[in-house]
Amino acid sequence: MYGVGTGRVIAGRYSLKERRAHLGSIEVWSAVDSTLGREVSMTVFPSNLARADAIVDAARRSAALNDHRLVRVLDVGAGEEISWLVEESLADSRSIADLVHAGPLPPEEARRIAGEVASGLAVAAERGLHHLHITPHSVRRTDGGLIKIAGLATAAALEGTDETDGPRAERVDTVSTVALMYAAMTTRWPLPQRVPGLEPAPRIVGGVAAPSEIATAVPPDLDAICRATLNHDTGPRTPTELVARISPWSHTLVRHVSTRTAAVAQPASPTSPAATQAIPVVRPGSEQAPPRAAASVGPIARVREHREGQREARAASTRRRLEERRADPGFLNLPEALEEQRNTPLPPPAPLLPPTPEVEGRHAKLILTVVAGIIVLALLFAIPTLTGMFSRGVGEEPAAGAATPTTTGSPTATGNTGNTGTGTGTATTGNAITPVGVSSFDPQGDGSENESLASSVLDGDANSGWRSEGYNSPMGTNKEGVGLIVELPGDTTVKEIRVQLPASGGSQNLEFYAADRRSMRDATRIGAIDDGNGARSVPVRNPVAGRYLIVWVTKTAQESDGKYRARINEITLLS
């Protein structure tokens, strides 16, 4: 677009860096927000564009929504020549179309993607907003596994389809989400409109081939939903109904290797040689089965092929795990170890010890006399001490100047809400808790805070960890804090929290909450660290069971570049 290029500053704060995509006069750029010091995605278009006002209005309505599954609109504006909308950066993400280009995703990962998309669209539908153009290009997955929906309301405004009525719009979004799930499992697009980069799904009598006819290990419920929605115009009518039909799904990224894709047998032409050979000839008096019975072999063969594919996939997965374990120096193959031991000569036996000489009677009497004398002397020294203890009485204060046991740096309770970790107090002992996963927590910002680094607080390496984005002012100025959410295995009671903070670079304040959902609302404060750095241990005096542990940083340290950042290197939990 004329007048728009690298280095131009829009609205006095957004500096354009690189053009990522364009459609006519509409351009998408990566930019830097100089006020908050973070990368953003910026869409610019001429103010005299036919639907410029509709796009700006849709972006402003979308900005009112705060859901982590929706790409958040951060700013909207219109000038005399250029209009723009600013969204959170998706530099650390890939579209579903890019992901399936390398092969189908695991069916449970496809379920998770469809469930997250339907949940986000259900939240938007409650506010009267719809997408109407869900495709594998408009849904993205971050490196940490978060699902993001781009173009809510704005895509429809751009295409001129934003005036679709509510029930019809919800049905369109629901069908598109089911088609997205179909494409994730099969790498094929089942709807009539073409999607760049994806081949169309095979057509059969009555619609498109079911996912189970293209890919293996497809769950029956997902297969049935795809058949009903894409071929029979039934199935769920709204995103909320779709969420209820496919839940529950995994809360973390499903990484296991997908099974192989089987080719769909195309129906043979009646005049082809294959069709001629498949048609049996029944002569009078012959005992050959009628054509109807012969036709029933097809489904049985497909079922058998499906089961054989599953067995081959499981065997391949087992072989792959064994090869990975063989590469580990600590791996022990018991049969191989026994075979090596069999071929290795045994060491010579140790020499026999000489028999213990018998103690003569006079020596035994001498030894007993010495032992008895030692016991008598010990009693003579112990009696005065015991007498003094009983004469002082139980519970009496020790004499002045006597040594009093002290505990250096023991944790102190902070009211009834938690404890303050000192890092040197006597830590409780318990069993280590293995978290299910961890994600960044930024409820007062764009919903993501360096999400790709969150998992490093659980990798066992205290020299690397998670850091927040850089801020020009300390916490408490623009937002109360940022942090992490650690997902626990079920309702877990945490009794001790060990945190490894940077040993240098300033101190931080941390608060710990037990919660049943990913929100500070109704969460219970179970501990805190004030002005902490280095290794810190927080014993929980009043443990509370919960599904999540929220680590909330309310004071960040200023670093050498002048930015304020929260940093956590490692988190260890004990029960």
C-alpha cells in the first residue's frame, strides 16, 4: 500500500518491521509497540476502502472479549489515509494448515483443537460475535500447545458476510469446526470451498468419505460426528453443543505419533476390468453365493485392514521406544546382560577364613570382669546428671546463660493465608509431585507471557527458566502482576513449594495460590516470598487441595536494559 513500509511509525507507537501477508490493499505487518516494548501483529488498510468502517467496527467489538483462545485485539484506529488494527503477536505459532502439511495429527490432538476452537466460538456467540470463515489457516497452535483463533468478526466483515443471522452463523461456525477436526485427522478438506494447501476429501455416494475410511485409529464418536455433520446436515447445531459432544479432551499438547494413513478405495467403474472381475457369474444349478453375499466382504476387509493397521502402529511405536531407550547409556537390557554374564568367566573364589579359635575359660572370665567394670563406671558418672534433671522439674526454665535451641531462618506465617519462604528454614519432607503441565498467566494483559519458555521451569535445569516480557515500569503501575499456572495431577495437596530464582539481578515478590480453575477468582493463598532471590522454600502450613497452583509475581526486578521482568528458573512441589 502506498506510504506504508518498513520503519514507518503508526499512531506514534507502532513501528512496522516486516510485511507478512497482503490481500489487495490490505496488508499484515509485524511491528513493535514502543510503549510496552513487545512485538505485535498489525493489519493496515486504506481508510477509503469500501468496508473499512465495517472492519474497524468488528475489531472494536472483538476487542471487548477476553478469552485466551481468541487472538486478542489490542488497539484499533482510523486516520485520514490509513486505518489499522493491532493484535497480539503470533510469531511463535503455526497454522493448522502448516501442521497437517507434514501428515495427519493424532486423533486426540484433533479433538483437543476442535474443542478449544468450539469453546472460544461459544464465548464469542454469547456476545453476538461470529467468525463465519474458520479454516486451517485461521486457527493456529503455539509452540506451547495453546490454540488461537484469528479473524473473529473481522474476517466476516472483510468478506461482507457479517450480517448473517445468529442461529445460521452458529451453524456455519459449528460445521467449519467439524471440518477443521476432519482435516487435522486426514489432511483433507471436506467442505465444497477450496482451501489453499489442502487436497479435497474423497467424494462418495452421499457426501465425503468418513475419517475412519481415510485414517486409522479414529475414535468412533468423532467419526460419527463428522458423518452426521458433513453428510447428513444433522449433528451439533451450535459450538456449545459441539463442546458437549466431543468433551473431555486433553488440556496439554498430544505429541504421540499419529498412525499411518490408509488410502481410500475408489469405486470401480462398471466397465473397468476390476469391476468385471468383481461381478460373479451365477449359472443355473451352481452353488455359488449370490452377489449380495459377495458384496458384504468389503466392510469386513476394511475392518480387518483397520485392525492390522492399529497393530502395526503399536508395534512400530514399541520398537521406536526401545531404540530410544537403547541410545540411553543408563538403559539395561536384561537378556543381553545375562548373555554377556554367561560368556564372562567368573572370578576365582575368595580364600577360606581360618576357624575362629576357641576362647579358653580363664580368658572369658577376664573379659566379663572388664565389661562389668566399665558398666559400673558409666553408672557412677550418669547418676549425678540424672539426679539434677529430676530435681529441676519438668517444664522449668533453664538457668541463666544456658544455651537455648534456635531455628535460623524458619518460615513465619502471614496471617491465615500462607507462609513466607526464607530459603534457609527447615523444609518439610514429602513425595515429589509430577505436574501435568505449566503455562504462562497474564490475565490483565494479552493472555500469554512468553508461553514457549514456561515448560523450562519443570525441566530440572536450575540455570535456565521462564522470563516475562520486558516492561518499562514495575508491577503495580499498569498491571498487578504476571506469573505461571502449574497444572497438578487431579486434586493435589501441595505441602511444600521450592522455587529457584536468579541469584543476582534484584529481588522479587511471589505469591502462591491453590485453585480449581485457571483464575485468581476463588483461589486460596497458600504462601508467599518477599524480596527473594536464589533458592527459596515455602512450607505450606494450611494445605488446600486444588487442580492448579498459581505462581503470581507482584514485584519484578529491573535488568541491565532498563526493563522490568519476572524470572523463575525452576519449580519443585512436594506433597
